[in-house]
Amino acid sequence: MRTHQPALFAEDFVFLEAPHWRDSRLWVSDVFDHTVYTLDSTGSRKKVCSVPHRPSGLGFLPDGTPIVVSSKDRRLMKIVGDSIVEYADLSGFASGDVNDFAVDSQGRIYVGNFGYDYDAGELRAATALHRVDPDGTISIAATELDFPNGSVIIDHGRTLIVAETWVGRLTAFDIDEQGMLSNRRVFADLGERQPDGICADADGAIWVGCFNTGEFVRVLDGGAITDVIQLEGHAISCTLGGEDGCRLFCTSYRGTLDELVARKRNSVIHVVEVDVPASPASGG
């Protein structure tokens, strides 16, 4: 098992989710600062837009249009310049705050939600993964998921991987030509590690931010862990990018949960040079 020494890339954020590399820039959602940013290769940031109801998952349609989750009001928003426009209203479908998503090559979006009111302290409940089609149709793609979180599509569009945070596993589905999911199976059992955001590399391995342990791990189908990055605090999410696709950008919260509740600006981005580049189908 390999270990890596991360380098600090940028700091002074509140809580960074859903990093994605696109057009030589790193895109991130600062959930509790209600802002989407881009950063250049030196770590210099630029505000893209505000998302009043908490930005979370980020991704891009096949034509390059950026989509961001508006979590608390359970919508997907299209980013147009420095503004947001509703793309899909999931408030009548999702049973909790909308979270992360993955986009396939046809523009279908597979999006998860908490499943219950986490902020109000409700009891955990299983929930559905929804699919938003390019024509606006919203349907249930899968059921009985336990806090579906980070998502990524691998195998040239044939497999969807979803992190189920509270049960410590990555779950895989086959995707058919119509976008239907089947053959649900465990991609990796992470034990006590709680997976948050994920990304894929060109070999089909998944990099996972493990929130409770502060680790980013690279895991293979079946659960073998090949690489570990240990950070201070709580690991959140990651993406592969850079000019060669071999820079792993890792977002974390370098503080306590009480400090997060107080909105202390302890969220940071680290970067690690890795050997295997981003998967072309991973959205990174």
C-alpha cells in the first residue's frame, strides 16, 4: 500500500464539496458559504455564482453546461454566467436535501439525496436515487440507498458507482442504453470508513474521501486499497485533473465538527501527484 504526502493548494473556505476539473480550472462548491468558485492551476480563486440554498454536487452536461445542486430547496440549477437558472425541480421527489450526482454521455443525471432531515436530527432513512433526463423527465433510478453521496460513472459509461456514506460502502450498478440501472452489487466494503466524495481514474479504481478518518484512499473493485493519503480533520471529496490528469485535488475540513457548525473557515484543498490519470468518463 502506497502513502502520499499532500501539498496545500488553497485555503480559507467554509466547506468544500464536489471538486471537478474542467477547462484548465478547478470548480468547487463552498456549501456553507453558498458560493461556487473556480481556481486556476496556482490556486487563485474566482467567484462564479451564489447558490442561496447551499450548493453541493457539481457536474457538466455533454455540451459543457455546468450544473450545480441547490441542496436545501432540492433543485438542480444551470449556471449561466454569474447566475443560476432552474434545471430540474426534485422537491416533489427527493425525501431529503439533494446531494451529489453523476452525468452520463447522454446528459442523464443520476442524483442522490439525504433521505431524511439531517439538520433536524431525524432518524436515518433509506432513500432513492433519481434520474433526470435531458427532456426534464424525473424518474426513480434505484431505491433503498443509505445516504447516497459521491457518484461517478466508469467503464465507458456502463457502470455507476455510488458512495453510501453511513454503511461504509461503494455500490455499483450496470447502466443500459436507456439509462436504466440493474445488477446492484458492492464495489467495495470500506468497513468503518465513511465515504463522501469520489472520483475515478483511467484504470477503473476509485479515489474516496473518508469523512470520519480524514483519509483519501484508492480502492479497486472488490475492496483492495492500493493508496492512502492521510489529512488532518475530515476528508470530503476529490477529483483528478491538471494538464495531465494526474493531479488529485482533495478537499477537507481542517477542524472540529463544532467549528464547522460555527462556520469557521477551515476548509482547504490539498493536491497530490499520482500515477494514473483521470478516467475520461469520470467527469473530472
